[in-house]
Amino acid sequence: MGEKVSVFRREHFNAAHRLYNSEWTDAINTQVFGKCSLPHYHGHNYELEIKVTGEVDERTGFVMDMKKLSDVVKEQVLERFDHKNLNLDTQEFRELNPTAENIAIVIYNLLRPAIEASLDLQIRLYETPRNFVEYPVS
């Protein structure tokens, strides 16, 4: 068995969203989500970190071709979410509350089919410089 190595790709996208539960009153949404539930949305400068872990291919010396990873992220994530209102402009969040946790899970599920099954994938999403989520948890 070869040595395992993790490779990382960082990307950036900007998106607006509103956190709310349509089954709740505005008062309950405000109590739970605070200013994030305001009806006119708010935005974030998201920092996305993709971690791919696996054995180094003896032929290429790569865990994964980083150009391929960059292309997949651009196609599956950036083109879909960058400069969009996640609640209004995307299918993924029409019925799913676009919390950082849910965004990370959605991104993982968009990228997973494009990455070899033998490779581990982890998503780290920074909503702010101080708040971030990881999925899946290792």
C-alpha cells in the first residue's frame, strides 16, 4: 500500500441568502436566526476548501490532478452559486435552508461523483473568517 497524502484546493464565491423556516412565523425566525432571517437577504464572501486524500499514483505522482479538481469545482460549484441568491436562484436551496452546514453538504454531494471513489473528500466552508463548517467529519 502506498503513502496517503491530502491535497487541497481553495476557491472563493460570493452569494446571498436568507435563513428562515417557512413553517414558522417571522417572530420565531427572528428569534432563531436573528438578522440572518431579514426578508431582503444578506451576503457572504465564502471561502471553500476542498480536501482530497488518497494514495499517490506511482505513474503521475498525483493524488489527483489539481487542474481536474479545479475544473470540477468551477463547473459544479462556482458557476452554480457564485453571485447568486441561494434561496431564489438555485434549485438546491429552494426548499433547503442555506445554512453553512447545508451548503457544505450540498457542495460535497455535487463534487463526490466527479472524484474517484478510492479518494476521500472533505469540504471546509468559511462563511466568515471566524465561522466555518466541515463535512464530512473525520
